[in-house]
Amino acid sequence: MQDKHPVGIIIELFIVIAILGTISAVAIPNIGHLFTKGRIESSKSELHNIQTAVVAMLSDSAAGTLEPVGPTSDMDEVVTTDVPPLVLADYLLNLDEDSLKLCYTYSFTVNGTVTQAVH
């Protein structure tokens, strides 16, 4: 087996570094874009789930109105004007069943309009 010349090893090392640098230059901006896109999609999905739960809650409600509240991330605060009131947290499914974890805060109007606070 023949030993490689130190200059040959250094050249190979520079080539590997150049290839890795090129891959990084292309990949890193795309990864950042994916994180941003994921955050936007998460925001839209969370808002849609809350709006769907509000519609379901208002359709079960005899009064058909909410107590206005917001901004809040505590869905136990969002209730109908019924006696006893319906609670929005009961309409939102949660997999771990301990506590509902939301990434955003929301405001609710009497007629059930939901707005998401911008972070």
C-alpha cells in the first residue's frame, strides 16, 4: 500500500470542504423557508380548528351567542351566554388530555367571530 502525499491529502480535504460549503449554501436558506412555512401553516390550522369548535359550540347553544373575550389563550374563558354556559375548551380535542396548549392568542366577539393575535 502506498502512502499518500501530504499535499494530496490537503487537496482532497479542500475539495470535500468546498463540496460541503456548496451544499450548505443551498440547503440552509431552504431550511429556514421550511420553518417559516411550517409556522404559517400551524397558525392557519390552529385558527381553523378554533373557528370550527366555535361553530359547533354555537350550534349546540340555545342562545347562539358568546360572552366577548380576548385576547386569550385560555379556551375555558370562552363561554356562551347560556345558563349554564357551554365552554369552548370542551369542544377542542386534545390528545394528552391534561391541558390545551395553543401557540397564539385569540379574541372572540358575541356573534362568534374569532381573530388571531399577531405575534
